[in-house]
Amino acid sequence: ICWVLIMHTGCISELWDLNRTSVFHSPSGYLGLHTMLLDEYQERLFVGGRDLVYSLSLDRVSENYRQIHWPSTPRQAEECTIKGRDADECANYIRVLHRYNRTHLLACGTGAFDPLCTFIRVGHPSEDYLFQLEWHKFERGRGRCPFDPSSSFISTLIGGELFAGLYNDYWGRDAAVLRTMGRMPHIRTEPDDERLLKEPKFVGSYMIPDNEDRDDNKVYFFFTEKALEAETGAHAIYARVGRVCVNDMGGQRMLVNKWSTFLKTRLICSVPGMNGIDTHFDELEDVFLLQTRDNKNPVIFGLFNTTSNIFRGYAICVYHIASIRAAFNGPYAHKEGPEYHWSLYEGKVPYPRPGSCASKVNGGLYGSTKDYPDEAVRFARSHPLMYQPIKPVHKRPILVKTDGKYKLKQIAVDRVEAEDGQYDVLFIGTDNGIVLKVITIYNQDTESMEEVILEEMQVFKVPVPIISMEISSKRQQLYVGSESAVAQVKFHQCDMYGTACADCCLARDPYCAWDGISCSRYYPTGMQAKRRFRRQDVRHGNAAQQCFGQQLIGEALEKTEERIVYGIEYNSTLLECTPRTLQAKVIWFVQRAHEARKEEVKTDDRIIKMDLGLLFLRLHRLDAGTYFCQTVEHSIVHIVRKITLEVVEEGRVDEMFNKDYEEDIPHKMPCPAQSSIPQASKPWYKEFLQLIGYSNFQRVEEYCEKVWCTDKRRKKLKMSPSKWKYANPQEKKARIRPEHYRLPRNVVDS
């Protein structure tokens, strides 16, 4: 536990010291975050929590915030608890925040299991002070917002129409995809039809146009459900893509006020295995739509986990919308009866094609789905499932994680132009407050993916699950939401990679390049006229080639940080050393006293190589020596840190603390002028106190300075060392006692 806390503290201080992050905490003490809306037009981040809606500044979320208090009414809360719900569940959790128009937001809350919706007036960006709930426009929120705050839920607002996937009843049994609010009739999936939805977990929804004909627009829903067509078992879980036409009006005689264009198919994310047996990642955790210059062809990133009982793993797969359209334009799945297997439907498909929209692109013969022939509507009702699944780009994941180090929860993606091509930078939120910054590189010759972890950023001081992420490519900022706080993190901090060309190139960060002076922000050609000298190689990280002839490469690699570390015999000690890039391999060497040669450190049950450095669980006298932390990356060898380890004998420490302080402190605890440690730049006790560590460091340090090291006491030391007394009774009471500050025998075990 101790070492985990040290690691988190180090990451946090790095982000804070670099002025790279800003964190918003709710003044009420608890945020209860459930949704975030990034509004570039308003230049605000809107956050829905428990009984509160916040408006945060995109420039710095911790400053200039505004809030609206919107709790459940006492009557709502009372009725909710009478029905058996916990008091915490009976609050009003804001689950819906959408930009309705330039001056208003649509907001909905659970309202103590009695959902309500209204509008929030935000005004124009110039009306910075406006943030008001319009109390006179409250409407019942059923069909727009879930009852249960913890229920899975998705929604998207298109032209005043709200499309939602949710559980639409108090008990969470009626799963439905609905359209509500606008001028068009309210429409939903048929209730109790397991062919449409079977215990779904809703993940994401987007409107993606197929062409220039707005009547042909479709909304895509991403979810996970129990699969009826699975042959391997009754409880198999599949990831799905569902689709409906935006202008679907339902049928005239059947499917009245029900979707007549609803279709779905399986979304596959699997690792090819031997003998044709694939490892499937079937449960969809999160989905991200990356917009391109062509809004009709975005790229879709899916974050999956495996439902296997054998191992726990995560994968990210990428899909092109063309593959999704091809699956929906392909054959339908068909099953004759209970005893038959699902198979490809080979019969006649009615016209207009079931699932297609009433639009000019589809012939223009029908002005509405209500005009569709009964045969087409009946076929759509009985064949909602497509036969062909959707496979990812390269037919495999771009990233797989099976090490159990993190649970992956959220994903956001930024597309970056680098010197050697285009890269998608993945920001992956985990269950312990860490955001992974990753790129993946596809090798066409070997058909394999290389994963490059650029950074592991601990964005919250307390490790908490990340439940929401919004990204602003325009501002180069990531907004990260947890249940307790919202953090804002810059995409990049190029100067942290070092002061040499080699360090900058080895980082392989597409945001950064060596400009001849420093590691700085990379701008595509034409945007960096002042600094034409640029060195960057994201694909290979070949620093030797990129930095050939650079004087700074040799100078920087020769610089080695030197430290002295004191450890107590039989106690735990950590020699800290972390490489500049996560791709570097770390090798430890040791040079014993009076020995000329260095030898590689051999790890065992007592000496452990960690991400943070070299950990001695139990220090021996023979461990004393000079340790070299050496990194190797792309043939570049660099001694990052040289650490001289001095081992203090346990007997001497016990003797030091067990002496009578009033008589013997002058002999045992000299001031800096009398220090026995060569080249000491600060009082020796500071090194010792730093070694043993405790929470009230500052108080003890001030005490030591006051008691031992003033000019007045130096004179006393010379005049009468054996007769020295405390200056006042308070100092005597506050003296250091050995039982308070003894280092534990084993820090890790403790």
C-alpha cells in the first residue's frame, strides 16, 4: 500500500508542478456525477450530479463555476422511500444534458424515481452570468430519463427530437428504444419482444448521415445484450449495433407508434486464435465516435471486456461506418421455429427494403413509413436481426490488455498529424483514476499491432473509477469525470521528455518534436515557419538517425543524476529510478566498495525490480555500493541515475536513540558545521528523517533546527557539552522518542 501511494503522489505532483491539470470539487462535498456535456459554443462544461447542475469554464474547470440546486421535492423523496428505495437513491440525479438551441439546454433528472425534464437558460456566450433553471417548463420525464440513477442509459437530441435507450419503468424491466419530445409521434420498440432487446446494457448513440438526403438520416445505438442466436449457451452476451430511421412514423395497421425500421446486428471484437478459434471480447464498455472531415464517414472506437470465466481482459476495436452500412444492407438472419438454427434468409425480400427510410434516395415512392405495404412492415417486425456481423479494421483489435493491472472504463480519441503520418491518440480511463495515453501502430508486413503507452496520468489524488470523458481537440484538453470530481488535463507536456533530441524522439509522442532547441509542440507543415528544423519519428523512434550530428544528444546522455541514499540494516529501502519513456528497458548495475567492475543486479525474493525502481525488502550490509540505473531503447543506452547506497548498522541506530538525550545529544547529533558526513550540503538529520519518513516532518525539522543548530547552542556545545539542558520545558516534552520514529522492519508488509 505504501508504494502504491508513493507512485500516485509522484504522478500527481508531476501533473500539478507542470501546471497541466485543474480539478473541480463540489462545494457540497459530493458531486455524484452522472453526465457531462462539452459545449464549445458556450465555452463551458456542463456537469450533471446529485441534486446539482454545474457550469464549468473550459479554460480552467476549478475557477469561475456556476451551479443550480435542483433537489427532489420532500414529497417525491418520501414516496420514494416508502416504496422501499434507499434515501440516497431518492435524490435527483441529472442524467440528461443536451444543447437544445443556442440559449437553452435540455435537462432531465431521476427525481426520486419520478423523472422530470425542463430547460436551463444559458444565454449567449456574452451573457456569462446566465445559468437558470426554468421552473415553469417542467414536464414528466418518462421515456426521456431513467427512473433508477444506476440504470444504463443513452440519449441523443436531433432537431428537437430525443432518441433514448433506457429502462422505462420503475422496476427496470421494460427496456426500450424511444423517440419523444418533438413534433413527430412518440415511438418505441415493442414491449416484451426479446427479439428486439433482451436485457440490454446501453452504451452510446449517434446520428450518422448516410448521404445529403436528410430524410435518410439514421440513429445508431450501441449496446450489449443476451443473444438469442448464440449456439454455445443460453446466457451468451453479444455487443450490438442497432439502427432506426430518424423520420420513422411507425406502421399504419401494424407496428402503430412502434419502430418499423429497427434493425440490429452483432459487433465483433476478437483475437484470431489457433485452429480458427477466436478469443471474443463481447461486452461493450464504452464507444467513441471520431469525426473526420467527412461527417458521413466517422471512425468508431469500441472498448470491450471479455465475459470469459477463465481470464479478464480488455480490447479496443476500430470500425468504419462503411462496414456497418454493408452489414445492414446485407442478408437478414432467419429462424423458422424453436428447434431450428439461425440461418441466412434466402427468400424474397419485400419492397421497400425493410429497415430503409422513406426518402428520395430510396425511390421517393413513399412519403412516410405509414405508407409502407403491410408485407414490408410485417417482414421488418419478424426479421430485426441481420445475418452478417460487423468486423473491425484489420479484423483484430488495435489494443489488448490482459495483465489485470487496470479495469478499462472510458475511451476518447484525438487524431494527430505527425511528421511521418497520421496517428490516433487514445485516452483510456481506468477504474483507479489513471488515464492511459496510447498510440497503436499497424505493421502491414507482419499484420501485427504495436502498442506504445506514452503516459500513465494519475489525474485524481484518490484513485477512483473514471465514469465520463469529454475531449476538446480545439483546446487540446481532456475533461475527466469521476463520482467525486472533474479534472482537466492537457494532451501533452513536451518539455517533460527532457532536454535532448534523443529523449524527445524516443518518446514517440506525435504531439511533440525536437525543434533544434527543445522538445516542443509539433505543428504540421505551414504552421511552424519559425522553426523549420524538426526531428520526430513516431513510427520507429529512431533517435540515432534523427539526431545524428546533434551536439545536444551527446551532452544530455552523458548527464547522470547522482544521489546518496541511506538505508537501515534489515529494513526496506527503495532506490527510485523511472525512465523518461515507458518503452525504455531498465537494467540495474552495482559497483561494490573497492571494486572496479560493475555487475548486473540479480533480483530475487528479497530484491525486486519495480516500475518505481529497485526495492530491497530487507537490507543487508553487503548491499552497500554504487547503483547505476541504465535505460536501453532503440540501441540508445543512457545511465539515468547513479545512487550511492550507504547502509546504517541497526545497532548504531538503536544506540543513538536509546541514549539519555539530555546528556548525550551534543555528542551524537552534531550541527552542520560538525557533520561527519563528507560533502554534506544540509544537516545530517534531514537525510535521516527523510529516510525514515513520517507525517509531521516539518514540526520535527523545526524542532531540530531550534534545539541543535542555533549559534547560541553551538557556543553551549563548546563550553559545556555534558551540562547542556533544554531551553524550555516545552522542548523537553516535544523531544524525539525512538518508539515514535523507528522505521518499520518491512515497509511493504506493514
